[in-house]
Amino acid sequence: RLNLLILFLTKTRKKSRTVVQLKIPYSNSSLDLKNQPNTVCEKCGRIKYSAQIAGFFPSLISKDQLGKLGMIKSQEYFGSSASAHQKLFIDRSLLNKVMKYKPKISLIPTAPYANL
């Protein structure tokens, strides 16, 4: 289950009635990135992987947590410097519900799970 954070409007400091912020948990599972190029950030020391990955995006090693929560953030960072970001993984059943609202999002299919 995802937690919601209340969003306050900047000028009035009133609670928004139409917008919430999702508090998305981090994955307990790593991504299968053994063959992906990476660098270690000199400022923060984090390993950062290339934002451009050919073919299917690597899948989570375990899908158990994703099925229970519906959406999780990767442990790993992609990109470089301040533009590095974590990827979101959305369970198919939650994605089907979200797509009814026609959001402006980019979807990248993941590779099949190795343990299935």
C-alpha cells in the first residue's frame, strides 16, 4: 500500500483538494545490472548507471514486494551528477488502473524475471 502526503498550496498554505504526493517505498531487491556500465560519483560516492540501456530495462531480482505495494523505487541511480535519478516500477494491475486517466508518462518494459 502506498502512503499519501498532503500537499499545501504555496500562496495560501491551504491543503490541496485535488493533488496529493505519493510516498513511494524503496525496493528491497536489487536490479540485475551485472553487465551494465557504471561510474562512482566523486561527490556522493554512489554507483550510477548509464541512463541509456539498450533493449529491455533490467528487472528486479524479486517481484514479491512490487506485487504487494504496486509501485516501488529502485535502489540504484541512473544518469550522472545532479541529473541522476531512481527508476519507478509499477505493477501491471496498478498500471492498468492509472492508464484509465491517460497520464503523460514514458513506460519502459522490463526484462522477464529470472526466478520465474
